Amino acid sequence: MPSTYTLITSIGGAGNPYTVPSGGVTTATLSSIPSTYTDLKLLISARYSGSSIGDIAIRFNGDTGSNYSYVEGYGQSTGTPGGGKGSGAARHNSIINGTGSTASTFNNVEINIIDYASTSRAKVSIADAVLENMASTTNTQMRIQGWSWNNTANAINSITVFDPAGTNLVEFSTIYLYGISNA
Amino acid sequence: MTEPTLMMHIVNCTTGEVTERPYTAEEIAQYEADVAANTARRAEETAAAEALAALKASAKAKLVAGEPLTEEEAATIVL
């Protein structure tokens, strides 16, 4: 079955309604997401103003309750690979470059949000993230996560992106939200 | 040194309207809770990775020396 991708909105990048200012962004919220698509895809390229490796967290519909459960695995260029499972008040899509990383290097996160408009099932997502850091092999990582927003009643109508380590996403970070329709 | 103002940036996907405003008091409280939770999560993750690496190193050393492994050490190398 063919599918179509539609750019719903973007922050930064060409043709955007909004670009991250030079002072950075603490929290970016994509609101009033139409429920007319089958799935959503979120693409993030970001860097944060903190040192070392940071995190990107996602929250749906502003839900700050402990309603996000996850399983993840990660590997890095040195050190022991790891993984785990748990729950929390947001889903952390680690990882993101910081000031300790190679200059001007941004991470990549791709998140597929399946059946986001369902009003009868929990919403599941799959994310993969890669952090490249040529300055330090210990800070080069990749991470794969699956998680569920355990809300069965409400369609996802907003997505909040923030750094839970308490710093800003820096200028030139980009966020693209696509709607995927089954034709 | 003055802390930077926490700013909320909202893009309305339907209208394209962009809103920028400072955090509300409630959002600041949630932000502080998020930072604390993330710090704890990072510490747990680091501790778990270090503990696993130590177990693996210990298991390897014992294997080389021909010494018996603990069950925990064996679990790090037995598929």
C-alpha cells in the first residue's frame, strides 16, 4: 500500500514558520496537530548548550504524568553497551551533542509515532538516535527506543520537545513533523 | 550571574502561528522536576554501565586465572 508524506510544520530549515533564535530554545511545542493522518514522523537535528552529552525529551499533549513506558538499547564507540526499560513523566530520546562535542556537529533523531490519532489504544513510538562526536570517541553513541504513551482516550494533538538536562536547543537546530497517510 | 529566562516556543500546526512566552510558574516547577529526574536517570544509567563493565572485567580475569566465577559474573558472558 503506497503512503504519502506531508510536511505538517517545521522549526528551522527551509520554508519554516519559525527558526531557533541565537539564544536558543528551552522548549518547543508543536500544537494543534491535525488528526487526519495515519502516523507521524518527527525528525530532529539538534545540539544543546550544555556540555558533554545531553538528552532530548518528548511529551505528548502536555501530559506530565508518569504515563510513558519504554524499552531501549544503546551502544557506544567505547565502553559497554547497555539497555533497560522503565517509565517516567516524559520519554527521553537521548542523545544530543553539547559544547563538549565537535564544533557545529548536530545529532539526529528519528521518531515514528504510530496510529497517533487513536482514541481507543495507547500510542506507541519507535525512535533511533545517533550522536557523532569526532572530538571524543567515548561520546559517540547510538540509541534505539520503543515506548508507549499510555493514554488510550486521546489523539496526540501536541508534541513538546525539550532538554530535560536544563539547557537550550541551540540556533540551527531543526525539527520537522510529517504526517503519513496510507493511500 | 542571572539565569536566562525560560521560554516556551509554540508552533500551531494548523494556523502556522508562532507564540513565544516565558514559562508559567507551573511550567518552571515542572521544568525543575524534569531536570532532577533526568539527573537521577543519567546517574543510574552510568552506575549500571560501570557495574556491568566491572563484572565483565572480573569474570574475564577469573577465567584467565582458572578461578570459579560467581553466578552474577557468569551471567555476563553466558549466552
